[in-house]
Amino acid sequence: MSKNNSTTMFDKLMQAQQKAEEVKKRLDGISVSGEAEGGKIRIIASANKEIKEVIIDPDFLAQADKEELEELLIVALNKTLQQAENVSQSEMQAMSQDLLGGLGGLGNLFNK
């Protein structure tokens, strides 16, 4: 491998790392949410799967028993995490296509 090719590969790796950091920052700024029981329990998180807020309707909380509350929290949390995963995958896929497009002919190997 000539020196020129190794520099290009190194540049591509640095570019990929930089793009991954950009995606992570973008995901930190995207909010996703999930709810249960018609919105009586709502979870808000970043697209990086960091829970930011748990909102429980006070009237519902006053009448809910512990088991019901736990079950509905799990439902809302799982919906939120699924939303975060969907957004994350979309962002990563866009980044990958952008990077592979920059590799010329090699990009076509992965897009088939």
C-alpha cells in the first residue's frame, strides 16, 4: 500500500469518527416519548436513550396500585426506548450512506 493510500484510509477513519460524534450530538438534542394508559404515564428521553422526564397524571397516581403503575411504566419506557432506537438507526443509516457514498466504488458493495 502506498503512503498516499494509507493517508486516505486514515482520513476516512477520522471522517467516520467525526461523523459519529456529530450524530451522537444530534441524537442528544432529539426528544422521543412513549406513553401508556392514554397518556396518563408519559416518558421523555433523548434519542440516545437517556431518560429525561417521567410524567404521571396525579389523579391516575392517586388511584393506581403499585403493580399497575409498575406495569404501565414498563410499557411507556419500552415504547420510548423503541422510539429512540428507531431515530438512532435512521441517523446512523444516513451517516453510513453519506460515508459510503464518499468511498466511490466501495460504497456500491454495501448498498446492494
